[in-house]
Amino acid sequence: MSAPGTYRWRGQIYVGLRAVAEAAGVTEHTVSYHLNRHGNLDRLGVVSGGNGGACGKVVNAFGRSWPSRTALAAHLGRSDSRVSRWVREGRADLLLAALIDADRRVGKAVAA
């Protein structure tokens, strides 16, 4: 039995949906969906099809990389559709601002 607000995914305990989402490279909505639909996170990160579990294309931006655009969106704390729109419109300024903001949030969480 785990404490309220903690979640077990792939043998690890995470505090909060955001922590699970970041570890899985998905959005908090996706984590919530799996919990509501299946009652557990056993299927989170499991991809059907023959691509060996690869989800999307690797995204490289500002000297860093993420396994997919969805993982980048989760890191930024933004929706996948918003990040897709920024990429489509060539809005590197908005991506960079969101990345700086996300790095500050992570830095504050580590310092606390």
C-alpha cells in the first residue's frame, strides 16, 4: 500500500502525477488517463506495434534532446499541441523561454 499522492511505475515510487509523467516522458493527462482507465500504471509507456517501444522521433533543441515531442512538452509543462504549434510556426523564442522556465522550476525543486 502506498501513501496518497504516490504512484508506483516500473518498480519506482513517484510523488505526484508530474513526477511520473516526467519519468515516463508523457503528460500528466496521460498518467491520469491510465489511472482512470486501467486503475494502475502497468500500461504506461507500453507502445503497441512493431517499433520496439520507440515513441515518436528524437527531438533536439538548444543542445539537448528528448525521446519525443511529447517528452519535450512534458518537460516544458506545456501541452503537446502547443509545443507542436510552436515548432510548426518556427517559434524558437517561445520554446527557449519555456525551456528556461522549466529549468528554473526543476532547479527550485532540487534546491528545496
